[in-house]
Amino acid sequence: MRLSIGLGLSTLRGTAAIITATAPPTMGALSDSDTPADGYVAGSYTSTEGTISSAVPTYYVNGAVQPGTYDLQAGDAVFARVLVTDSVGNTRTYTTNTSTVPGGAVGAFSSAFSSAFAV
């Protein structure tokens, strides 16, 4: 005898995505005088069921949501998640690469060290 409660699992594997990125969003190189929005490069998207109506980035600095105008500091790790919506309400989220703001102690040490031994 076999008992079952009628639960099953299925996968979306093999199902085509409705919204796709023809060019994914990216996060470019940043400096400590930049904001997250300065490094953001928007992607381009298509939908098989409608037209793309919005692509809204949310910026993350060191894992916390920050405004696009946030004043970046040396060592900050920055990425964006982009919520893409089409005209019939389908959505998909894309995440950029992470860009780390250079600078800090290493650069200062290197500059001081080379100045100390200049002839």
C-alpha cells in the first residue's frame, strides 16, 4: 500500500525566460569621489510578452541599500540590483558585478615609502 498527500515538485528548467538581457547591467570602476550611480551602466532588455516599461536599479554599498548619490569611500564594495518590468507586469531582477573603491592604507603607505627613499 502506498500513501501520498498529493505534493509534487516541478522545475522551470526548459521554460524560456520572458524578460532577457540583450546587454546585462554592469558596475564600472569607481573612486572615492564617486557615487554608486556614477559607476552604473544600464543594461538593455527585451520581453516576449510586452515592452520593457522600467528598469530600476537599487544600489548596495557594503551589503546595505544606499541611494545612488551616496558618497563612496575607499574600500567600499558596490553593486546594483535592477528590477526590470514589462508592460504586462512580468518582472525579472539582474545583479551587476561588484566594484570595490580603491585607496586607503596601501596607497598611502606606498607613497610615503617611496618619498622616504627618494634621492
